[in-house]
Amino acid sequence: MAVWKLTREGACDAKRNFMFVKVHKAGGTTATCIFQRFGYEHNLTFVLPVIKTDIGWPNLLRQEDFIPSADGTYNVLVDHTVYNRQLLDHLMPPDTVYISILRQPLAQLRSTFNWYHLVDHMNGLNGSKDPVASFLKRPNKFHIPYVKADIRTRVPYTLEKNLMAYDLGFPLGLSDSQSSIDEYIETLTREIDLVLILEHMDESLVLLRRMMCWTLKDILYNVAPKNLNKYERSPMSAALLNQHRQWSNVDYQLYDHFNATLWQKIQREGADFLHEVHHFRNVLNQTTIFCAKAITKVPVYNKTNNNIVGRKVGLNPTAGKLTIPKTAWHEKFDIDPTFCLKLKMEWRDWAYVLKKKHRMPRNISPDIRSAIEWPDTKVLDKSLMRKIFHV
């Protein structure tokens, strides 16, 4: 378990080998974009999926799931993969920092229901005013564990029950064994250096900055949530809340433990920690206001009739820059329109850039090259990609 105490930039060397255990529907995409940007800026080598996303998930990762690197070494892994420390120790450097994220389990379940359109796959929930509440009244009626189609690796997984624990490597068949849960949480506490908590994202990121010896600029993010879909959130009765706590028992114990752990670490950071969090939020607010002016929407015209068919992201050349003065926690730094663009980019945009920049072995087989999928960009068009990233 890493121990750190840092308040000022430059007090130690920045850590550049890290693995982010990305948990589904827990704010992981926002954190991933921070990590992707940091890795790009520092020319780090990523473990990148052969397909558009996921490295082996919902199964354990295999060598054929990720793109080989030129020298066989890697610095960063941020895509969805089932956490297995033995496998990861063979892939990542010995000094790798392990990071994850958790979200209040009911909020995570609501987001999962919405994102994966689970109502469409559960007969009897269509038309329900609150499908999550209806599900929790009789979860066993609707819940069917999924199974990977490959008969050689038939690993059951679920989207509705203890999904965060599954992502973190807990065997779902042991969900009724409290001793197994206790041992698992104890092991994770030793192995995972920092678990971010979505409900306390800013505090989590400041802790991350101090642990990793990064700069305040490194942890800035686009305040607008990634992968945001709006959905109804009805108040949940105490009985249904208790039902969910029993249903996703491992997720709740994980969240309660690591939420408490987060605040224990914050207490050890000293009185200036919350002052830094307050300052961080002020910088985020200033950056958001500046970037709203620095990023423009450029019309896209139909070449045949010259009608506007859409808009693409562009840079405002007159925006200038935002200067953040030196403080007790960081040196002076600037925010310019290009940095605003990088903040606005989503994981698909970064995945496109990182795959294009990835250094592969010269003798890589044509089959592997042809299998690699370049995700479609979401925020940036290809011409802006070439201009900013030369890809």
C-alpha cells in the first residue's frame, strides 16, 4: 500500500506507471480521459484493446486481447478489464500504481439500467414508472446472469448484481460467503493504492495528485459528465434500499469500506488539503468559463447544395489564454484553447489518437494489424486530429 505526503508540486518524481481498474457506470470514463491525456502528454505506452473497447472483459485478459508494443513493455492500462493481480503483475512494471473508482451502488444500478437499456430485456418492466424500483421488488424474477458465448471460457457475469465487485475480480459465486467477502476487501485494500469515490470526485483527484506527484493541471477535467444520459430518479423507499443492499451486498460493502478509507486518508493529509480542494474547484470553474469561449462550433456544409448539415469543434483564435497564478500547491501555468480541446475530448477521441500513436513491433502479423479497430471519434473531426496530434 502506497504511503504519501505531498502538498507541493516538485516535491517528488511523478509516477508514470499506473493501472486504472475501470468500473462500469461509476464515473470511470471521466477519470479515464484524465489518464489518457496524461499518458499522451508524457509519451507513455498504453495497453490498448484490439477491439474498440475492453481488454478481455467480461473474461480475464489474454495476450490476444491487446495490441503488442514495440519493446514489449507498457506504462498504462485504463480500459475495462477484470482485475486479476497475478495476470497484471506479468504485464505491468513492478512499480505500477493501482487505482480504481466506486460509486454509490443504487446510483450505479440506475445508470446501468439506463445505459444498457435493461428494461428492454426484462419482460414485465416496460411501462413501469420506476423500472429500478420494480426490479428491486422482485430481482430474482428478472435477473439472469449472462454467459460469454465462447464455450472454452464460459464465465458468468451480471449487469444488475455486484457489477462493481465483478469488475474488481470478485468471484460472484462467493457473494453469500461473508468470510470470502472480508478476505477479498482486505486483499484489495493492500493491492489497490487509491480508490476514487465518484460522489467525492474532487477530493479523490487531489489525493491522486498528491499520491502520483502530478501537477494540478494534470487532474483538470471536463466538468460535463462523460457518457451522460438523462433519466428519471424517483425517491426509493427504505425497504427497497435495504433490499438493494442485500441484493448487491458485495458492492455495498466495497463502497462503504473504501468511502471510509478515502476520508481516513484525507484526515492524514493535514489542514491544507481541503483548502487545496477548494482552490482546485475554483480553477475548474475558471477553466470551464474560459474553455466555453475558446472552443467554437464550426458549421459543416453539404458540398452539393451548400446547406449546413452539422457542426464540428473548432478553436477560437482570439481566445488568448488563461493564466493560473502560482500557489502553495503549484507553479504558475496556462490554459490555452488546445488544452481546452483536450479537456473536451472523450475516451473515443483519445483511443483514436493513442492507437494511431502506438508503437508496434515491426514484424507484427497482417492479421493483427487488420484486426485492430480504430474507434470513431466523438468530439473531434479527423482534420482537427491531424492538425493537433499529427495523426
